[in-house]
Amino acid sequence: ASPRPCFTPVLLQELLGWCQSLASQVDDPAQPDVRYMVTASSHPGVFNYGGDLGRFAQLIAAGDRDRLLQYAQLCIEPLYLNAVHLNRPGVKSIALVQGDALGGGFECALSGNVLIAERGTKLGFPEILFNLFPGMGALNLLGRRVGFQKAEQMILSGRLFLAEELHTMGVVDVLAEVGEGEGAVHEYIRRETRSRNGTLALRSARDEIQPISYGELMRVTEIWVDAALRLEAKDLRMMERLVSRQTGKFTEAAAADANIASQLVRA
């Protein structure tokens, strides 16, 4: 997570490689079976801050549509594979949110077949603050959970929502106590074992009724790219302020963690 926990090209390539390796393992009868894939973060207080806003600002300022579209497509690849559970009917994807999930981080969480979040975590789309919208799956995925009119309202508000609010709305599937997210994942899997055939069949029915199309995601992404290139200087300054705030917040948290670790070593 350098310089902050956002979706850098390196992280996106690693996520894509992870999805591809899991798919290969599922297809190989000599390998252990894969029934669940869980996306989580090891950074206390942060799931993911979303898109690499620093990169966005640079590419937008340069008017570099090709590279901006390449980055956006790189975001779509692992998100799509997670949303369609690797295109393997026996696999279920789970997102575990134990910290802030903003913008693309929230999109990543929404792409899981199941979203488990700890109390007090904040999720939302701040993109409207710099005159843009979240274009890598937000409307597609959130709309399937709350309806597209409500999804648009949430996106345009720019609000960060508590996991408790989103659980009431039906966006968060399982609400866990603070520090108990991993346990909630294991408990969810344990409970589902008894009715796994039925739940997977029901999910397949939903996939038929509300299919997630790669082509649809890419077309929306192109709308996002063109909108990004229309941003003005004041919008880019707001974007840069958000980058500075996120970087400072993460740096402070990392320093605090290092200080605690140092004290433990001395003890």
C-alpha cells in the first residue's frame, strides 16, 4: 500500500493474477477444492481508498485518454471476475470490510457475492466532490442491491455510510462486531454448508435475472473516462486535496502502528 492503500496498477495486477490462479486451481482436479474466495485488507482501519487519484490527476491534466482507459480497464478485470465468482458455479466470493471502503474500494466490496462488514466501518462514493462519478461498477453493482434510483441518490450524495446503515438497506449482508469480521466469515461459511446446493442454485437464478456484463462495465467505464477528461482545474485541485488527506491519514496510522510494534519489541 504505497503511498496509500488505493488501487495502484501493481495491486490490480496482483488481484488479477490471484483470480486467475484460483480459477486454474478450481479447474485442476489434482488441486484442493475451492469453494470460497475472500477479499480483505491487512491494513487496520482501511479496506481500500479506491482509485489512484494521484495517477488520475496526472493523466487527466495530460489529456491522456488511452492510459486513463487502460487503467480503468485494469480496474474492471478483477472486479468482474470477483462479481461473477470466476465464472465457476461452485465458487462464492466474499468481501470482508474491516475499515474504510471509499470509491473503488466500495466497488470492490460490492463485487463480492456476499458483503460482510464490521460495525463502525464507513463505505461510500466521494467522487461527486470533485465533479465525477464512480465509473468502475458502482451503479451496476449497487443498483442490483438497492435499485438504480436509490443507487443514484447515494452516489450523488457523496456521503460515507456506516456499515450499520448499509446493513439496514440490504447492501451489507452480514454485520459483524468490531474485530470479529474473520470469525463472521467462518460462521457464514459454516452455516451455509447445510444449504449450499440451494443457495448456489438461487444465486445462479439471480445471475440469470440480473446478469453482470463485462461489456456493460466497460461501456460505463468509457463514459467515466470521457467525463474525467472534462474536469476543470478546480476539480483537479479538490482531487489532489483528497489524495493529500488520504496519504496523511494513512501515514499517521502507519507511524502509530510502527510505534506500537517498537514498544512491544522493547517489552
